[in-house]
Amino acid sequence: MPEPKTALVTGAGRGIGRDIALSLAREGYACGLIARTKSQLEETADLIRKAGGKALVTPTDVSKREQVLASVEAVERELGPISVLINNAGAYLKKPLTEITEEDFDFQLKVNTYGPFFCTQAVVGKMAERAAGAIIFVLGSETRGGPAQYSAYTASKVAQRAIAESVAYEFMHRGVHAAALDVDGAVDSARVREAMPDTDPSHFVSPAQICAEIIHLINQPKSSWTFQVDLRSYVQWRPRASAKKKP
Ligand SMILES: NC(=O)c1ccc[n+]([C@@H]2O[C@H](COP(=O)([O-])OP(=O)(O)OC[C@H]3O[C@@H](n4cnc5c(N)ncnc54)[C@H](OP(=O)(O)O)[C@@H]3O)[C@@H](O)[C@H]2O)c1
């Protein structure tokens, strides 16, 4: 039996998640789309359908386990067994350490750690039963050390990376490929260009290349699975790796 081509993409309402969903749809995947804002998911679904693809909008808060289970149930009922999960949804917080509240910290963990945990838990068992499937965790440079003012965000992303690695080792022998994609730098988008108007756009990571890497990862043969990929532009935005400026 050929592996079903159904993908579940979290954070598919805008940004990188929308691009990932569109590129999976171009590869023939029917896409279940998750985020909280229904109108943004509808926009992504329209783009997919206009290009001839299939999509199902399932407004979901990934930090709520029952909502994730309901979304997975709807996607599998309408589109078929999920063969690819992209854990992309993320909440972002930059705040001085002394100002981070307990609620802030909880929220980062709930979205960035519990979210991918719930989504993975909801699909991985059935993937393992079919001995096939891929789960990609979209991470950032934060997983390699926390910049100032990112302690809550970094903690949640490092924890997500730990889940990614455990899933890889726990399920590789059962045919499920899990991989961590570290996007090490700001990703090109209208929002990022507006926030960093003085930065040469070629210094941002290309969303098209993130999508291409994801397609590459999910198509890897079982004999040659990658666990971790780093993507960064040739000029790092973080000072530790920036090219030295000429005097
Ligand atoms: N942009 C960058 O420069 C960059 C760099 C490195 C890594 N990353 C990672 O890439 C991922 C996507 O980033 P992005 O810049 O595309 O983010 P974005 O533009 O803010 O979009 C985030 C998406 O996640 C959804 N989301 C947020 N909280 C959610 C929740 N509780 N439940 C379900 N969906 C939720 C959002 O929709 P709703 O708000 O409607 O729920 C939205 O669709 C993140 O994990 C981020 O850490 C981004």
C-alpha cells in the first residue's frame, strides 16, 4: 500500500507555516491546517484550493490537548491517515528576565513545548502502526543558546528540541522519521523586513529554502535519515557568528 499523503501543519495561518502548507500541497499532500485564527487558516486553504490542492481548516489551540485530538480526528476522517506532521506553531516572547511573569513562562511552555508534544502524541502511534511517517519540528537559533531577554522562549524551544530527539530515537525502529530543523536566524517576510528595515534582505533565511528542506527531509529513504538540519544565511544575525566588518 502506498503511504497516504496527508499532512498536518501547525501554525498554518500565516508566516512560515502557510508557506510549508502550500509547498506540501504542491507535493500532492492534502493538508490539515491548525492555528487559532480561523480567518487566516481560510486564507491558506483558499490558496491551496486555488492551486488545485486539498485542505481542511481546523481552528485549534495546540496547547489544549482535547482540541488537538479533535483536530487530528477531523483531519484523518476527512483527508485520510496523517503521514506528515509539521510542528511549526510558535509563540514568541522577548522580555527582560525580571519582567517575565509566571503566566508568561507558562504560556511559552504551553504553546512551544506542550503543543508539539500533544500533536506528536496524537499522530505518532498510528504512524508507527503503519511503520511510516515523518514529523518535523521547526526550531530556531535559540536552541543553541539563549540570547538576552529570551529565557522563557528559549527554555520552551530547548524543551521542544528534547522532545524531537526522544521521538526520533523512540520511533526510528518503528519506521517513523523525526527531525529537528533549526532555522538559525530571522526568516524573510514582510513583518521581518518592516522590523529590520536596515538589514539587507539577503541576510534573512529564505522561507522557500525552509520548505525545500522539509520536502527533502520527509522524502529521505529509511537508510539515510537526518536528525538535525541547520539553516542560516551567509551573514549571521547573531554577533557570535557575524562576519567581521571591514574598518
Ligand atoms: N520568523 C522567524 O524569523 C523564525 C526564525 C526561527 C524559527 N522560527 C520558528 O518558526 C515557527 C513559525 O514562525 P513564524 O515567524 O512563521 O510565526 P508567526 O508568523 O507568528 O506565525 C505563527 C503561527 O502559529 C500559530 N499559533 C501561535 N500560537 C498557537 C497556538 N497556541 N495554537 C495553534 N497555533 C498557534 C499562529 O496562529 P494563531 O495566532 O492564529 O494561533 C500562526 O499561524 C515558530 O515555531 C518559530 O519559533 C521563526
